[in-house]
Amino acid sequence: MQFEEIKSKIVVALDVKTLEEAKHLVDELKDYTGTFKVGLQLYCAFGNEIVDYIKGQNANFFLDVKLMDIPNTVAGAANSLVSRGASFFNVHTLGGVEMMRAAKKAADEINPETIVLGVTVLTSISDEILQNEIKVNENASDYALYLAGLAKEAGLTGVVASAHEAKRIKEKLGADFKVLCPGIRPEYTSVDDQKRVATPKFAIGEGADWIVLGRAITKAENPKEAMKKVFEELK
């Protein structure tokens, strides 16, 4: 892959504690990523400030807020997020088809180009946790595929899923149904609290449309150099 194609597939997770850290990462990495992910920690603390800063740098942002509530409430939240200029946002597929459909309809009323993704099974959830704690008597991969089918039925753009499900999702639901893969760890890093991880090369090879890079980049001594290593791997 060429530089611009790699860049378009990379989402950098701004999972940091301070606004200054987030701004520094945006400045340093905006030439290497198509989208910055603003998660719950940062959005709850500095929502509008960090969003406006990213927009000011002519970069896209993905609001990783994982909406889940009654359909009317989620629709209202979706309307607000897109009005703020979010390129992406996500909802939990466990909220059901009606809720997901309401989110997509509300987003489309503001900007039909907004990418709305359904979260399937978190990459921190193993088969054991799913079966023993959550009491879903399926393995994580099969359950993620089922939930992706609900997202497709609801008209969402795609799903958030482990790289280990990406190929199956594409095969069953179509090449145009998008998959964003978190839990991405370059070969030289630790897996931290993730259970179902993958390397950037593996994830892209399995059909991921976007990969989320977090601590492996943002906690590196030199984030830009760490990102360059990922680009070399994907080339």
C-alpha cells in the first residue's frame, strides 16, 4: 500500500488525560492518520475543546461514545454528535435494531455521509467472559458475526469488531459493509488489557477498513517514530 492509502486506514486513539497531551498528539500525528478517535475519557473532560481543535487542524474525528439507550434518546444524541461535526460515531449493537436505525436516521438528517458503526463484542471480552459472566452461550467470534448482522439490518455503515472477525463479516455481509478494528498491537508492543488482539498487517489482510492504534503509539517515547514503524510494516 502507498502512504495515503495507509493513512486513510489508521485511526489514532487520543486516550490521554489532558487536553495538552491530546493537542500535542494531533499536531505530531495529523500527517499520519485519517482520523483521530475521541473516547469517553477525553470527551467527558474536554469534549467541545478537543473536537474544535481537531477540526481546526483539518482532521477528521471519530466520537467513540458507544451510545446505548432507548431509541429516542439515542437519536437525539446522534443528532448532537453529527451537528458537532463528527465524521464517525458508534452505538452498541446490543441496543437492538430499532435503536440503531434511529441513530442512523438522526445522523442522516444532518449529514448523510456520517459513518455510523455498531459495536459488537469488545476486544477486552474473551470467550470465557462472554460465556461465564455475560451468560451468552456462544464464542465471541460467532456472537460478533450475529451482532454485525443486526447492524446491517438496521442500515448502519458497518461495525466495530476484532480483526479476527473482519474476514467473516465481509464474507457474510458484503465488501461494502465497513469494519473498524480496535485491539491493534504492532509486533514490538504488549497487549495490555486486550484479549483478542492483532497486528496492523494481520488486520488489514483480513479486510479491516480502519485500524485503531492507541497506546502503542500515544505512549511511545517518540509517537511519530512509532507510527513510521507501522507504516513500514504495512508497506
